[in-house]
Amino acid sequence: MRPTIRRLAAPGLAALLSMAAYCLALAIYGGYPFDPRSRAVNDLGNQFVPFHARLWDLLHGETSGDLFFNWGSGYGVPFLADFFTYLMNPFSWLVGLFPRHLADFPVFLVTLFCIGLGSALMTVLLARLHPGSGILRALLAVGYGLCGWVLNDGYADPMWMWGPVALPLMGIAADWCLHRRRWVAATLLVALAWAGNFYTAAMATLAMALVLLLRLLLAHRTSVGDRLRSLLRAAGATLVGIALAAPAMTVTYRASKAAQPAPEAVFLGRPALRDQLAQLLPGGHGGAEATPVPNIAIGMLGLLLVATFPFVRTLPLRVRVGWYGLAAGVAVSFVWKPTILLWHGGALPNGSPYRASFVLSAILVMIAWLALAYRPRPRELAAGATLVALLAMLCRDRNSVGTATWILVLGGGGAAWAALAALSFLRGHTARTRVRTAVAVALTGTVLLGSAYAAFSVTVQRGKIAWFRPKTTLDRGALAAHARLAARADWPRSRTDPGPHEFANNDPLLIGGEGGSYYSSFVPAGTAATLHGLGAGWYMKGRHTLSFEDPVGRAIMGVSSYLAPVPEGGGRYTTGYARSAPLLTVRRTLPPARGARTVFARQERVLGATVYEVPTLTPRPGDAAVPSRGGWILPAVRKPAADPDRAGTVFTGRCTPGSTAVWYAKWFSGHVGGLGSRTRAVGWFERTANPVRSLGTVPQDGTVAVRFTGLGRQHVPQHAVGCVSPRKLDAAVDALRAKGPVAFRTSGHGLTATLPSGSAGHAVLAVPLTRGWGCSVDGGPSRAPRSFSGLMSVGLGSGATRLACSYTPPGLKAGLAVSGAGALLLTAVAVGTAVSRRRVAGPAAPAPAAGASPRLHRPNSDIGAH
């Protein structure tokens, strides 16, 4: 028991110190969970908290969908790729242990525990490189767990935080393969790394492959055959381990191929060299205007030792050149587009192109440990300190170098140098154990406080960026909205829509209901096109879809109630009600798509009735509107935002009094007002699309006057206004209800419907069509449904009484087959190894000759340093 405790002491110390430093920084800053100030910036608030709320619902049986399908978002979308990508971090499952309204807290724990586990595992990996003091390994590992990438990039993406855990897992597995031992365990570590998050695991795999190659090249008294066998062993463990996690890759690959393309990412070129070098210094953040750079700082203790490494004479020159060459090569690969693509799986990321920066931090920590393990002398440490000072002076005018950096360099760096010099001087003096202990305690305190101050400094600087300010996800307003939606739940008879995006980009996941809002890397292109074509809005070029806001769109999608903000604001909401068609309707025939060129005609085609008047618009005499193809061009006005009720261009048309006027100008940016309403239009060609929005009730004189006030030159479509007849819409909805199913039920990823006797023609489901659905009629063979304006349509023939549909994620069967093959191979190797060991240990095994000793692989031999 005691040896086990001793082995766990150093990793445990690293975990506790890194987590304590991070919590101390947040507590001083006043951030969640130590203060109400939210930490949910960007995707943390828009994706990860909502997705974890969805996971809570799944774990507690509080949702209509399952792991395969999500009925709530995008009016019905696949979910397994989202689960594999956003929720496979093992710590994510802690969300089930807390109340739903506290989902922010387990999301915080994902980050915190990944920091601790990554630091602990790095402590273990450093011991595989070279044996040495557990305390000193732990202190260096803290710099890895709170490296610049974690503080600037990873903290807001719980799925990425598995990367700093996966890297030492891959390193330990590679070390076992290098020494040709524990192949089965190494394979399982690879599988665990890839299952937690395959995106960052791929980066970790590439980095540890480079480290393994370097260690094999530097290995002394090792034959080419032994090197090759170690390499093949590592390759086999990696391939089989990845195979065990294959469903995560096959499902997400197929989902990404079917997803709406992201806005094109543009590589702006490599940052200035001094900006890159400045990232070695801790505690800095470039600010809003800074060019993105790889964040690689590992704290002052690690930096001082990295700078000392080339001066440590007990290290062979080829070792110093090899490790420095590896670090420099990886650093260069981060800023060259072809290798950036290699690190990121062939796709240039949106946002920062340096998501793999944590692997360089890991390599720097390894270099620091090798320098420390070979006992640098005070003169060598002084040379390293001089190099750090020159680096600080060289980068003194960079954006990321501020007061905090100088405090850490002078204070933390000076204290770390003094402690290391004292330990070097005291080494070998057994009578001075208490002094060495005091120095070690002082160094531990320096690392703890320095790491906490660096995390605090980065958080403060990041909080000053206006667009980077966090949102409160599950606040009082969101919880009230959740309760309001739950009270109106009517699924699957109709949808209760949380309405347009207000709380997060994934409101249906966060607060419940069944709406159109959905933000993910896996938004199906068909879903985005379907909702967009029928008049719903979108952001991010369709990667974030929105709910319908007009009466016809809501009727088509079966929305019977929805949340709408109170006009006075204040974060309060009211419940709106709508006449809705059932989610499944039977149509004798489906009208052709030709001629449905406007959004109003497309909605009528799906509705199966004519409900719109589309007036001819005329610019008011004297207003500046230049006719163009399909509409008008509005010249830029001088101050459109100063008085939008007087600026701009007024268009007039005539509709039946009492009808509801709506407007649709999907790419228009500015203000649109008329009939007592005024709305802000945020259109931006392809990236942001306005939805169909209501203006008001047409007055008794039948005149519809709409003012378009553009921000810059804007285009107003010829058919920008339509008028809905409430009477005709009610009649159309009643007709569809009369053709609805006798009974309709949804399961986790399927649906069944009992149809009226003699139902013939086509069953139309108010669910966007995605690949993976199969439907059978009256127990017949399963066939893929067809598209009717992007919605699911199933042919019923001359008559049917029962319809059943089920969804299977594309790529799942192939992934399970690969995983099965990997599991069989792993089992065969494990059984074969066990049988072989039993034979060797059997009574018939010959005893070794006198004086002979069995060949042992020394797991702690520094094969990369001798």
C-alpha cells in the first residue's frame, strides 16, 4: 500500500496545486463559481452549457429524444455527432449529479478536473523520460496544466480540455511501446485518449509520435531492429486504439460531410517573430486587436529551465540539439499553412488557427524536466536566467507583455532561480535535509502563487474585451422561461417553440421546447437550406439556424405556442399562441416546386393553400431608390441610426384591410418600420439572414407603408412585403388537421402514426429531411423518405393505415464494425500474452544458468537523453 501511495503522491500534488492555483485566480477575480460573474464566453455559453443541459435531460429521462436524434433543435436534427464531439469528455457526465439549474457548475468542473488530471499524468510521463524528484516533476507539470493555451483557449471549450489529458496518456503509451511492454494497456490508453475528444487527441498523437521518433534516434546501444520493433509496436497500439473509438470518427465524419459549410477561414499569415517569442513569457494576453499567436507559456520555473537546457554540460550535445530542434520544428509548423492544416485534420479552423499549441507546451515541459533531472549547476542556471532576461527585453513592447509579465519574470523568475541554485548547492549534503525541505516548500509556494497570478492576469485582460464578455446562461430569466415552456409542453401533438435566439445559440437545449434554434458544427446542410428557404433566419452562414417568427411558418412547423420578449424589455417574456397544423399531414398530391420563387409562394406550397397577397411596392415620390434586378438599391444615408423614423425610403402597396403584413428582405441591414412597428434588420449576404417578420395589421384604407433605412448601400427585394389573410390561414390549418393522424407518437429516434382509414398519397412530416431516416408503411420494407420542400415525405400508395419511421446515424454501423474488429484483435493479443506468460512461468520452465540474469527493459531509463 505504501509504495502505491508514494507513486501517487507526486501526481496528486501536481493535480492539487494546479487546481488550487486556477481556483485562487478565479476567486480573486470574482468569477464563477466563487462569484456570480459568469465565465460563459463565446461557445462556452452558446454551445457547451446548453449541450450539458441536454445531457442532463438525457440522463434523467426529461427529453423526448435520445443519443441518436434531437427533436428539440432545428425542428428535429441528428444528435450522435454532437454527443461524440461536445460531450464525450468523461468529466462531462458529472452533470447528472447536480440539479439542472446548476449545469454551469459541472461544466466548470470539466475544465478544473482536466487541468488537474492533465498535470498529474504529465508528472507520470516525466518520470518515464528520466527518474527524479517527484516534487520537482509535479511543479513543472503545474506549468503544463495551466499553460498559456489552457488559460487563453482551452478553458472555454470543455471538449478541447481533454487534449492536455490525452497528450500524456499518449506519451505513457508510447513509452511502454518503446520499452516493448504493456501493449494491451498502451492500446487502451490510446482508445481512452481518442474517445474523450478525437480532435485534440489527433494533435496529441502527432506530437507524441514526434517525441517517440526523437527518443528512438537518441537511444544509445540500441540496434536498428529494436528501434523498428518499438516503432511498429507503437503504430499497432495506436491503430488498434483508434479502431476501438472508431464510431466517434465515422459518425462525425459523415455528419461533417453533410453539414452546412462554415464561413471560409482565411489564414492571415504568420505573426511577427517577437510576438511568437513573447508567448513564452507568462501572464499576458494580446487583447482584442492583437494578431492571433500560439499560446505556449509554461510558467517561470519551466521557462527558466528551458533556457538553461542548452547550457547543461552533463547532457550530451546531440540530446540538447535534438530536443531544441524538435521544439523549434513544432513551433515553425504552427505558423506555416500546410502544417497548420496537418495539425487540424486538413481544415483551417475558424477563429484561432493555433488550437494545437498545448503540444508545444508539453514538449517545453519535457525539455525543462530533462534540464532539471541532469542537475544544472548555478553557473548554468545563471546562463539560463540571462537568456530569459534577454527574451524579456526583446519582447518588452509586445501587446502581450505588461505589468503582470514583468512581475512574474522578475519576482517569480528570481525566486525560482534562487531556489534551484540553492537545491543545486545543497545536493549531496545529507545534514541539510531541513534546509532542502524549506527550499522545496518555498519553490512550491512560488509556483502556486505564480501560476495563480498568471491565470488571474490573463482573465482580467480577457475580460476587458467587449465582444468577449460572458453571458449568464441559466439566470433567473432563463429559468423562468424554462418553467413557462414546461407548463405549455404539448409534444408531439404540437411544438412549444422557445422562439428566436435570446439566451444562448441553443435555446431549445438550454431552456427546453422544440424550436428552430440550433448552433453546431453539424447543422445539416439540408436543415439549414429548408428552414432558410421557408423564411427562417440564420447566423454564421447557416451554422446557427433560428425559429420562425411569422404565422405561416409557425403553422407549417406545428408551433402552437412560443416565447416572445415583452416589448418593454427587461428580460421578461410572454407566451404567444398560434394556429398550427399537426406534425404529420396526409396530402393527396404534392404540388410541383416550379413557380414557387418567393418565400411566400414556397410557404403556400407546403401549406397547401393560398393565404398571401403580395402587393406591388412603389417607392414614395422623392425618396432615393434606384431600380435594379429584382428590386431596388437604396443609397447610403448620412445618419440612418440617428433618426430611423425619418431617414430611408418608404415603399407603399395595397392589401386587404385586416390582413397581417409581413416583410422579408433576408440580406437587408438597417431598420424596417411600418404599421406601428420597427425592427432592426441584421442581414449580411450569406452570413446573416433575416427571417420573415410581422409588421402589423393592414388598416382600413388598405395601404401598407414600409420604411427601409439601410446601413450603407442596401438592396430591397421586389417582393419584400406579403399580407396574410387570418381567415384563409385558419381554413388551411383546419384542412390539414382534418388530414392528420388518428394517433401520433415519437420515441427517442423514431415515430409511429396511425392514419385515417384509406389515407392515400403522401404523408408529410414537419421535420427537415436528413440522411439516416427509414420509413415503412403498414409494416412493409423500410425506405428512405423523399423531400417535399426540404421536409420529410413518405409515399402511402393507394391507401395506408400505419406509418413507422426510425433514424440511424450514418457511419454508426461502419464504426461499430471497426471497433468490433479492434476489440477482437486486442482480446486475442491479451489472451495470447497471458498464455505465453503462463508457459514461461510453468514448472517445466528451465532455471537460468548460474550467474545469468534475465533481460529486463528498464522503464525509467532515459532513452532520449543518454
